[in-house]
Amino acid sequence: MKTPSYSSSTGNASHQPKDSPFHQGEQAAQSRLGVREKMERFGRQVIRDFMPEQHREFYNQLPFVFVGHADGDGWPWASILFNDPGFMRSSDDRILTINTVPVVGDPLADAIKKGTRLGLLGIELTTRRRNRLAAHVTEHSKNGFQLHVDQAFGNCPQYIQTRELDMLDPTLLPTPSIEHIHAFDEQAKALIANSDTFFVASYIDSHDPDNTLASEGADVSHRGGKPGFIRVDNDKTLTIPDYSGNFHFNTFGNFIENSKAGLLFVDFENGHLLTLTGTVEILWDSPETKYFEGAERLWTFHIDHGRWIRHGLPLRWTLDQFSPSTLQTDTWEAAKKRQQANAHNREEHKSEEAKSKWLPYIVTKVIKESSVITSFYLEAHDHQQPTFKPGQFLTVKADIQGQKQIRTYTLSSAPTDPHYRISVKRETSTDNNVPNGIFSNYLHDHLNVGDTLYAKAPCGDFTFDTTEKRPAVLLAGGVGITPMVSMVRHALNEGMRTHFTRDITFIGAAKTQEQRSFFEELNTISESSGGKIRAFWSLGQIDKLLKHGEDFHHHGRISKALLQTILPLDDYDVYLCGPTGFMQATYELLRGLGISDARIYAEEFGPASLKRNADNATRLFNPLPAATEAIIEFTDSNVEQAWSKEDGSLLDFAEAHGLTPEFGCRSGQCGACKTKLVSGKVAYQTEHTSSINDDEVLLCCAVPAAIENEGISNEIHKDIVKLRIKL
């Protein structure tokens, strides 16, 4: 395959290469990840053999540019060139003239000659904008060189930390010094371990002048993450996560064809350069990947040789802020803790008592979200905070007025947040005979920053899949908004990371503006999603100061007309959460609109459980038949008593006999009452969502199960149901 021919410099469609813009290594990586066809279509539109006008203007205004090349022995290197803005000029859309020379000691100085293939990365750290070039040298002199463009394309700003640049007077700086290295010294290890940015060069060459592709040659790209995202394994090897990017796989495609790479680390504060070259290995399926938040795969770098160029740059950068995408990723320290916690949990799960271990969390913030809802931010204390899925809940406990109380509260934080956030409605009663909410009022009145709250690992099956292509509708009433906030926060974060955001329509209902929570947060998420997440608000009461379309979108209850106005005709997954009346009325409204029962997902706790109208797609609950009487033994308490169906659930029965097992929801959702089933069988009279094994039982919704011959007329041969439970 020959280099694509180009017809003119007008910037029109004739500039598009006739052949694929990707070489076989890039194509192999794309195929492996299942994006080959998509990227071919996309690449032909955005990868050009000329510079668009905005790219030409962009390079012209930059004070520095990163360059990738391979030396005479085939080792790739990454370099930085700099000068006053304007040192890069473009006389037409295929020519870029660079008026500067490499720093003393940079291997690039010996490589600039006619025909040399270079990769360029123009990056503006103040705005996080970047563009890439593949080019070859056509002219050179002692003051600079000229390039002919082979490929030009833009890059997204993911993982770029913003920095402010300061240019110093080079005459006032120490004379640069060069040190050749073949391993990482302590200074190199420290710079690498604390870096949030580096640059990687890669290179392939067909060695056939008649079969040279524009997509071949040199490339240089940016890599960013939190300080600590590069692991220094020893004095020769680094392990680095690879995050979701633009799916071009320019760097990894080159690695597939040629396992050599160059790495450049810039000491932004002191002007030193650490430039390295060596070999790489792509770890497509490393088991460590799953413990590193944000990593799609890993790769290692093994140094062959390199150079310290101390005081090489008269440029200094001050860190401004981390990229939003960077904040969704991990460090190796956090990944190690997560892996250790996972191993520890596997060991703990061998014992039934440790399965539901209570762990301490420190209250770090208390935020009032509305007149009735307050959020409590919780961070793990001396242990790894377990991960969770958006929509799951936290089971918490506290000693209140001398009695242990347990409740469940849905998490309103996203899984990648460094904390748990529960948002709790203060429960009050207008009936003098009904007490106020014991736990919610305790949290609102007595839980302060610095206090400790105990909780079990998050659980629950009311969860949200951000990878699903079917659009989703989230309907929230009152405090039912909490799982929805978690879901949309996670959807936005995943959209930034993976470049796919599920279409979501959120509709929140509240009695008044004062009782509405997360208004600003959800509107901000909506604005940040680029139209993929839409937020609508319904208020039961409004006043003349509120603006329709800004402060609210609907007056009154969520109605058929509202849904038909907001939602285009489509097949939706619907997520529903709120008070009992809201849940049931909205469910019936949805069913009346023809939405399948199986497409309606609801968070149901106790009295908020839905009375569903099953259809052909509904998964039916078929409980075992319950016994009419039984003998129940609680093995740890040495209690053995006769049970009959009038005694209710096993939890009711245990409490009636003076035992105090833990429980939270009393509806089989939280799992707080889970314990060991020593022998016998149980029947669940209501469907539960808490995950249990065959040798476990949920006391709150289970009763003894009937045996096959229970109830036969011959009492002599009748078997008695016996149940033994660890309690």
C-alpha cells in the first residue's frame, strides 16, 4: 500500500485519504476492543492529510510542542521544543515550519534530517486543548526545520491537568547538565512516582519506501492521572494504567508492531527533563486491572537507557486543577488497598459472622439539602471503603437512648466519589400517638462532623446500568430522589470516562420548592452531559416568584400529559422511587401508558412495596408453601419452641421469645437480619431482593416451609417440621 495521494490544499473532501487512516497495529487493537468498524468510519472523517485552519492557528500560538522520533538504532524518544509563541508557522495547510532547536543533550538533535518521520503533540495546558500531527522533515537548518504533514487530527482533553506557564530568562539559569542512565536512580523514581503527567513516544517503520503509510512513523501522546498512577516496580520497570480514550489506539497500535517506547517526564517546577527509552508490554487481561479505578488495561515499561537533562528548560508550570476525568481514576496505593481489602473480604466471607461486619465511618460533612433532607458524608476509618453500584443502600446502626437502632438509607453519592453520602429525610408525625422517626431525628439533631457512624457494606438490587443502550426515565418523589442522584452522577462520570452517556430523563416531584432537594446539583449534571441527561421538576405548590421552565416545569402531580410531552416515543427502562402513594399512582400511570411491568424497576421497602400488574414479561414470584406449625430451635440461644402460622415471620417469633436479632427494613431488602440456616427449609411469603445463599435465611420475611406429607390424615405418620437457625 502506497502513501495516499492528495489533490489540493483547499481543505475540502478531496483531502481525505483513500486508504484506511489506521495501520495494521491500530486496526488490531481496535478489533480486539470491538470498535474497528466504528473507528474506520470515524477516522476517515476526522483524520486528515492537512491541517484545518484552526489547527494552523493553534500551533502558531503555542510556546512549546512535544515531538516523538526514533534514533538511528530504532529507539523511540519523546522531546519538547519551545520558543516564543509564533515559532511554529504554517505557510499552507500541509507545511509547518519550526524555528527552534532541541535542548542540549536531546537525542532529537541528531535525528532532524530530510525524510525523518516525526510525531507532534501540540498541547495548551491552560485550556486542556490538544492536536496531533504525523509528519516528515523536508528541510532543515541550524535554526530549525520544515515539516510536511502526513496526518492531522484533534484529541479530547481527557486526563490533562490545567497548568499556568511562566517563561524564565535562560541567561539567569544554571548551565544544563547531561547524565546518561540505564536504571532509575532515586531522583528519577521520586519524579515518576509523583508525576501526574508524562509523554510517550512510539514508532513503526515498514522499511519499504514503496510501502509507507501515512499512519506509520513516529507518534507522541499525553498520559495523565493522579500522582501515584505510575507504579515504580523496581529500578528498571514501571507499570502504567491505560484509560479509556479516543479508541484510535495510535500508541498501542504502534506497541503491537514495535514494542519499543520513549517516555518523557517534565519536572514542571524545576525545569529538569527525564527522557527514557526502552521496551513495553501490553497487559490486556491483567488481574490487577480490576482493582485500579478507571483502568481499562495495563502496560509496563522496561528502561534500556535514558538521560537526565537538568536545568534544560527555562519554562515553569504551576498546577491549576486536575481534569474531571483524572478525578475519576485511581492511584496504585488505592488499588493496592482495594486488592488487599478484596483478599481480606474473601477470607472474612469464610465465616458467616464476618459477612455482615459493621465498619466505622467518620462524618466529614453535613449538608442541608432542603427543609426536610440533610446529607451526611461518610469516610472509611482505618479500612478500605467497599465499592457499590448506583442505587444501592447503606445499612447503618447507632445507639439511641440506650437502644441499638438499625436503618437503611440509599446512597446519593457516585461509586467513584471518595466518600459515601446518605441523604436522610427528617420523619415527623402530626399524630400525637405516633412517634417521630427515631433514627432520622437522631441523625439530624445529634450527628456532627467528626462523629462515627457504623455501617455494613452497601447492597441492594435497585441498580442502574450505564452501558445499556435503551434510554431510561428516572421518576422520583420526595426523598426517593436519593438513588436517582447516585445514578445520574455515575452516568455522567462514566460518560466522561468511556465517551458514552446513556440517555436519561429525570423527573423529580416535591410538594414545595423548599422541600425539593439536589435542584442545583442535578441541573448542573444535566448541563454538563451535553443533552444526554435531562432534568425536569414538578411542584405541588408554586408561588408567583417561581419561573416556569427555570424553577419548575410542571405544576401538580406527574401526569400522563406531562410524560407524553417530555418523552419521545421510545422503549424505556423506568426507575421509580418515592413514598407509597406516589409509587403506586405513578406505577399505574406507567402501565396505563403501555410500559411493560418488566421495564419498571422500583426501590421498594416495606410499606412502599408496589402492587404490580403482571404481564407476560413479568418474572413471577412462586414461594414454597408455608408450614402450619413447626418446631424452631435457635441454636446459639438454646431456645426451642413451637411455632404456628399465627406467630408470623421468624423475626416476629424470635422477638416474641425475648431475642433481639438485628434487622433493618423488615421486608427482605437490606439483609441486616440474615443468619445461618443450620437445617430445615424456609418459605418466603414476600419477594425479597437481598442476596442469600442456600444455607442462609432472612428472618424478617421467612417462615418454616411445609414438608411434602404435612397434613395427611394419619397423624401417626405425620412428620413434624423442624427448623434450626443460628441465633
